[in-house]
Amino acid sequence: MTFTLLCLLLSATPNLGPSMKKLSGFLDEKLEAKPEAQAGIDEKIKKTFEKSLAVMVTDMSGFTEPTKKRGILGFLTEIRRLQRLAEPVILKNGGHWIKADADDLFVVHPQATGMFTLAKQLLDEVATSNKSTGGSMGLSIGLGYGPTLQIGDEDIWGDSVNTSAKLGEDTAKANEILVSEQFYEQLKLEKKNTTMPTCERFETGTRDTKFPFYRCQ
């Protein structure tokens, strides 16, 4: 997150969107402010951009061999196939597609329940598409929840994003939905007395840095 932001601010590109330019202006103000004024600028940034959001990060799998045979255009075609499948599912369920980074999708939703439904439907769409086309696309999904800096329609940053990416890209297997502990607790809060999805708790990481998560279906 920090490295990405540093690259953006130092790149001298004129193509930053309006929200990113606004954030850059706040950060420039902070860099030039006296130490006692910096906390106030942080609060301005949070007030402008921070929201409690459910975050989804997806990762594709299962197309390594086809890509070797068909080359980079085969890879790009599969990415576009996922995007075409995902867009109507995201819109239908009230999500907001922030960006695509290679074969990853970054999506936000104001509620954990809506995001979980969205994720389930997206896996169903991928399975249906594979069946009709003979494809082998797999999709791993990580879901997080918490305070998130949403920079307009341009980007998202925060622990919720980092956690979702770790679960979706590094931990989940194909066609799995893994959720953070924060997402799971928010899901319980929103569900109240209604039926919860079936979830199994796991931990990853070292002895001193345990990282709990849930596999849900």
C-alpha cells in the first residue's frame, strides 16, 4: 500500500483522477505542515475518503496450460471473460467494481451480507460459463471488512484490502471463498437471527502472528 502510494506521488504523471489528485493535495499539505498540524490533516483525509466497507479481491487460476498454448492473447481473453461475467453480478448485487489489476478484481460493497451473496453468485457464473464453453477457469475469492480509504472510483487502500488480497491471492484455492475475522463478525451482526452461511475457522501465519480466517459456503 505504502509503496504504491509512493510510486503514484513521485511519478509526475498528469493522468491522476480527481479523487487521487485531492488525496495527493492533502498529503502535500501534510508534508509541508508542522508536526502539531499533521493529525488534523489525517482527520481531513479520513473524513473525505474513509468508509466502513466489505472488500472483495479475486484471483484467477486454471488457465496456465491454455495460456502456454495460445499465448498472451489467450490469457487476456480469459481475463476479459471474467470481467464480462463479473460486471452484471456486481451491479445486480449493489457492489462497486473499483479496478482490475491483471487478473484480479477489486470490488467494494456497503454490507457484508450483500458482498457474500455477490461472491457466491460470481462463483456460480464462472462454473456455468466453464460448463457451456468447456473452459477451466478457477476463481479464488477473499473477503474483508473494515475502515477503507475509497479514492473515488480510482482505488482502495486499507487493512481490509490487504487482508482480502492475502486471502484471495495467497490462501484460497480455486472456487473457495475465504473471509477475514472482521468480515465474519460483521456478517453475524448483519444476519442477526437469520441463517448464517456454513463457515469453518482456520489460522495461518507463524506462532506469534496468527492470522485467523474462515472458509465459507
